[in-house]
Amino acid sequence: MNHAVGADPSVRRLEAALAERTAANRAFFEAEAERLARLCHRMAERFARGGRLVAFGRSPAARSDVRHVAVEFVHPVIVGKRALPAIGLAGEGGPLGHQVDLLARPDDIAIAFGAGDDGGEAAAAIGIARERGCLTMAFARAGAEWDFVPAVQDKSVRQELVETLYHVLWELVHVFFEHLDTRPHDVGASSFLYPFLGEQEHDLDAVVDDVRRSVLLKATEVGELRAQTLTDNRDELLGAAAGLRADFDGGGQVLALGNGGSATDAMDAVADFRMPPDPAWAARPAIDLTEDPAILTAIANDIGTEAIFARQVIAYGSAGDCLLALSTSGNSGNVIAALAEARRRELRTIALVGYDGGRVAAERLADHVIVTRSEHIPRIQEAQASAYHVLRELLELA
């Protein structure tokens, strides 16, 4: 790192943002590791009985987490992990309480996002789910059985901790299934519906302790990866922020895209541009290219999935705009096609990529490439969230 420019306010802010996240990550997961391990066990019990995860949230930022947690459980990115049923309910479906009342079942797991920012709507839905018999959790004081409330004021940092938390839950709930698969047990006729009744207490305590230590290891891993992302890519982030500010000052807009969990990160980035987490920041024009299922399915059906973003760049993009692309691999065909189309139309291009950067980094397919050097998709996405949150903040300083 070149410390000669260390007096620059943007550099100081980036370094402070990393320090804040490092401290918050360590404190939060050290305090909550055992509770998270025991919650994984409770969730595994519910899934084993046929329960589903029902996630809900009202605000645009909460909606991105709702969609993210649902896709992680339904479409596991780690080979060999079983798909688990999850449903995402957001504001477009009507009042959250009404949706939960219609869809929640007694063995389900209800998880509320944005409960502190929606005037009590998610808390009311938690109350309905709890009366129904659901296992309930939230990330603000909302009357849930399990609440996890990070002791930080910065909304972006809080959301990053929550994203790591639900990724950890998804990863480690499988440990209890695997424990059952390798250990004989016999609880008679109830075994089909209640397989966890066969666990001996000392067996369970040992597994919980293993999971607790895994939580701490994963928190350490994402802390180190976040530091790599924000430190190694410092100049890329500063350049992207300055360029993005110039685009906005010139009347431009952001187009954001990604696939799967990266699509939900694009949702989150657009939410932060349109509705800034800091009231002192200006709202910025941004379009989420993952948002409209009619457009996505029409293009995919009539042309092919590789064109789902490039066609929208043709429709919405102009010189002076910026394309923000998120990809854990750096090799997704539809992301590469969109970046190519954006360059043809003279848009600025910013890419957040994982692994070694894939084709996007190797062929320098974007003007600014931020590489998160990991092969573990949940950790990549968590570090990328820090990168685009910091980018959002830096552009207000540029």
C-alpha cells in the first residue's frame, strides 16, 4: 500500500471503515457464537419435521436480505448440501402480517428483516408467526424468541453482520443433519417425525461446541477477507468512487446486476443508492437489472439467459452512466455480455468479483475491478457487501 497519500480524506475514511467492521465482526460473533450454534440445532429440528424458513421484510434493504436468505437455502452453492425449503415475503406482496398469516405453518422458521425500520410491521408479523407455533428470529427487538442485535449504529455494518449470520446459519444447520446421518439412533415410531429425539445430551453438547467453534472460524475468515478486499483494492475503490461521483454530477445513473445471491446484493446496492442509509447523503438514481421477472424471463425464454442483462443495458444505458456488476466467479456469461455492451455504449464499468477474478479480471473487462480472493462463495459475498457499502460512502466524499 502507498502510504504517501494517507492524508487523503477518502483513504482515511476507507481505513476507518475497515477498522470499524473488524472490531464489530469480532465482538458480535464472539458474543453470539454459542447461541448461533444452538439455534442451528433448533432450525435443523424444524427442517427435519418438514418445516420451512419463511423470511420477510418491508424496506428495500430488508427485501434484499429476504431474497438472499431464501436463495441460499433453496439453491445451496456448496456441493453436497441438501436444498432446504425457504420462502421470501416482501412488501410487494402486501402487509407482512397478512402474508405470514396466510402462509406460515406451525413447524416453520420465521425470520424478520428490517424490524427496526418499518413502523412495527415486521414485529407484528413475528407475533403472528409465534402464535402459530413457528420458531422466530429477528435482528432488532421485535418479540422474537431469538433476536440478534448488533451493537453498531452504522446501518451498512449492521447489515453486513446480519448477512454473515444467516450465511453461517445456512452452512452450519447442515452439521446437525450430517450428525444424524452418521450416528445410529432409535426413538421408535416417532423417529420419522422427530429424528433429533434420539440424540443423547452429551452428543448434542459436543456437536454444539463444534458448531460454536466453526462460527468463530467463519467470522475470522470473513474478517480477514474483508481486510484483503478493502486493502488490496484500495486504489480501485477510490477511483471507482471518484468516477461514480463524476457520473452522478453529470446526470448519469447506476445500473446494477448479478446472479443468485449476487442478484440480491445488486438489490441492496440499488436500495442504498435510492434510499441512502445515511440521511446526510444524496439519493442517487439507480436501476436494478435483476428486479423485473417479466423482463428477465422474456429475454431468457426468447433469446437466452446470456442476454438477460445486456438487453437491459441496451434499453437503459447511455454514455455517462455506470454499470455495477457483481459476480463471485468473474466468469458468468451474462455478466460478461453486459460489461461488453456497457463498454460499447461508453458506460463506466465497475466489477466486484471473487476467486482470482476470473475472465473479468484477467481480461480487464471493467474499468474498475475489485477482487475478493476466496473460493468460498458466502465469504466472497460478505466481503463484497463491505466493498459496495464503502463505495457508496466514498462517492459522497469524492
